Amino acid sequence: MRRSRKQIEVSGTVSLKKTDMAFLGGERIALLEKIDEYGSISKAAKAVGVSYKTAWDTINTINDMSEKPLFIRVTGGKSGGGTRLTEEGKDLIRTYRIIEEEHEKFLTNLEDKMGGVDEHSLERLIKKISKQASARNIFAGTIEKIVPGETRSEVTLTLKQGKTIVAIITNESVRSLGLQKGSDAYAIVKAGSVIIGVGKQKMKVSIRNKLPGKIVSVTPGAVNSEVKVEIAGENIISAVITNECATDLILKNGDPVWAMFKASSVIMGVG
């Protein structure tokens, strides 16, 4: 009897950030939508299943991060007052939903292109995608641990060769992706987020991810240079730095370097 193979489904969520801080995700948008519907924070909190304090703290955080107020408190009147979204808040919801819709179209299109891909060929698929993705690095591994915080979690991904990548993502993303210890996942890092450091000793910088490796190529462009670094065996991480920086660092093939990037710059995904 022929064994059936499990087909892989593509999933993902939309999250907007400001200065490396979580700004808007599905849960926050849902809360704003309910506030717009009910005109009440307490009713909105009950509708989305959170406490009043959590709802209040959440919308205050969003409001503080926004350039213009997203809601205003209304006092008096026949209804006794309440909370009303501003036009800025309503526009933000509409914009998020448009982005979310386009994101869904992208995932559907990607899933269609995958066709009959199964778990045994996932690694090959990721390598193929990483070659096609613009200025991005994709690394497959296993979740080693998840340390939850109040709004964000620290996720540690272990690569096959034992090196680790740490990501800081929202608790909402952890839940929606179904991340748990021992599960397979992958990390995506934009090449523009990777910093190159020179020297054999471990760099003393306030960046969580510091991976040692050696330069395999330096390709100069009109303004920037692409530097490819071999880390943990066959893994290659690409960095885009200015030509001036590449010249100052005197980068040559075979030189030992450090590829560094913030945990907040890492995007997590599952196959």
C-alpha cells in the first residue's frame, strides 16, 4: 500500500511595527473595530474576550504610538458618554484590512505554486524561495524554547548545525502560527537588517543574534555591496551594506566575520 504524504499549507499573519515595536495586529484591529461598533471599551473588551484593563492599556499604547489620535472619549449626552474612533482610527482599520487581504492573496498564490510539496521537500522549497526572495535570508530549524512576555515572546530557533536564532514576536503571532517547543519553523531576516562585524573574537554589541562565519563573496553595486557569509555549515546569510562600509572594513573572501541582527528584525514562519 502506498503511503499518503501530508500536504503543506501556507499560513501567516499581518503585523505592523513602528521603530521595532509592535503597533497593530489582528487582535488590536479587532478591538478597535468593536469599539467602533459599540462605542464602549468595556463592551468591546467583552466582545473580544479580554479584560477592561487589557483593552484600555492596549488602545492607550496604540494611541501613543500613532501620529494622530485614534479615539476620543465622549462624555454626557443621551447615552451617557463612551469612546468613539476618530477618522484616523477608522482609516487605519481600513488600511490594515486592505493589507491583510493582499497578504491572503499572496499566501494563496504561493500555496498554488507549491502544488504537491510535502514535508520531505520543505527544506528544498525554502532554499528555492530564499534564492527568489528579494534581499532576504530564510533559515529552517526547530523551536528550542519560547519565553512569553506581557505582549511579546522571545522565540529561539535552533538550526541543524546547532546555531541559534532568537526572534522577538507578538504573543498573537505565537498563537496564530501554532509555535511550540520542538515544532519546525523558519526565520526570515532582511539583508538590510544584517550588520557585518570584523574580528575573530565575539563582538560586544547590544544585538541578540551574533553568528560567526566567513565571507564567501562581496559584490559591489552602485551604492551598496552585497556580502555573503557562510555560517553553520551550508547556511549562507546575505547582508547589504554601503560600499563605503565595505571598503572601510577591507572585506575579503575567506575572512572571519560576524553576521549580526536584532531579534526584533526576525520574522517567524511555519510551513
